Amino acid sequence: MKQERIFTPVSGYFIVFLVFLLILAGILGLAVIHHPIFIVALLVGVFMSPGFMIINPNESVVLVLFGDYKGTAKQNGFYWVNPFFSKRRISLRARNLDSDPIKVNDKIGNPIMIGVVLVWRVRDTFKATFDVDDYSNFVAIQSEAAIRGMAGFYPYDHFEDEQAEITLRSGGNVVSEMLERELSERLEIAGIEVMEARINYLAYASEIAGAMLRRQQATAVVAARFKIVEGAVSMVEMALEQLKEKEVIELDEDKKATMVSSLMVVLCSDKDATPVLNTGSLYQ
């Protein structure tokens, strides 16, 4: 299996001067002397002209001679190569792939919508040119396959799998690193280097989004009520202890029960309590 090799072309500045002299000498010689050798000089100058090429920074040119890979020129500048070489330009710049959200199943089987942003570039021009048909399309398709593979390893969140230490929502760098590994393995055949991969869109699919939202809201309400009751119990306990320590009033069991009931209603109610003044005894 062939690998990329660097081709060092000839500087184009000397050759362009030589081509100019050959063409000029051929034209002037034919016009003045009419000797056949000047036709040869003119033809050689015209033949050499297509061999010039300019390589910009972060750009490469893959050179092939009659189906034989000769190498890749990467050094930027003005060069000349064999006119019979076929030239294919390959950009070495970093590129972004912002994938559209696709529907996949997480570890639990819930349908979710997920999209990623991928930063990549060509590392091996030989593989990108000859091992795959269209490396840009190859990156797009394999990225979708990597997303589906990665999403199956983790649940969407802890609501479905409370034992899960890592989820798609909270995994952060761990999930991103796995996504990068998946992409690197799949894109290695095309000579593509994965520079960074991150999830940029994550949501439940539309058919379960409403139900999951209600579940999250219910969970939040239960958690809030738990905190409220826990705090109310602590406050009632503290109130009873303070009344006992400071001997403000003697409370028997019935009075304690009434007081606890009243305080719990006031502290746990989701509405403001309406006081009722009792002008008689405590038991009326």
C-alpha cells in the first residue's frame, strides 16, 4: 500500500525565463532566418509552458504521470514540473463540518436528535486522493455513522438511567473524546485528521419531547417539595426546642400537635396562609 511522499519541483523562475527565450528565439528566428531549428525551439517553449504551477500556503498538489503517483508538492511558491504530470490540488486547511441534527437511539432506546460540529483537515494526500472516491463526502457520511455509534453507548440523561455516571447531556469532555476516537478510526482510511469534535445540538425527538418535559417538571416539583418539607420539619423542631428552653409556654402533647400542624400548613403551603384569630380558649 502506497503512502504519501513529498515531491520537490523545480523553481519556476528560471524555467519561465528559459521558456521566454525559447519562444522569443523561435519567433525571431523564423521571421529572420527561416531555419527549421527555430520551429523546434518554439515548439519546446510552448510544450514546457503548461508545467508551471503556483502552490499557496496550506495547499498541496498531487502529481501523477500516466497513472503513476509521483508525489505531493507542499512547499508554497512558484514551480515547474513535467508538463505531462496531471495535477490535483488538495487543501490542507482546517475545515468545519456542522452536521444537521439526526434522529438516533440512546443507550436506553429513547429517540433523540443530535448534531455535532467537526473540525478536520487532510493529513495524507495520497489516501484522500486515491483510497476514497470523494473525501469530503466520505467525511460527512462517516461522521453520521460515528454519531450513531457513540450515542448508543450513553443514555440521554440520568432520568432514564440513574446508575449511569456519564450521559450525553453531562458527559462533556468524556463524550467528546469518544466521538473523536470514533471519527478518527473511521476517517483514517481517507487520511483525514480529526482536530476537534463536539456535540452542538442535543434534544429528545419530537414524539417523546412533551412527555419527557412533563417528567422533568414533575421531578423538579418533587425535589422542591422534598426540600420544603425537610426545611419545615427543621424549623418546627427548632421552634419547639426554643419554646422549651426559654420556658415561654408549657405545651402538652395536644398543644404540641396543634402547633406542629399549624406550622407545617403555613410552611409547606404553596399559597400564603390566612390567619384565623381565636378569641376563646385554645380548644374552641
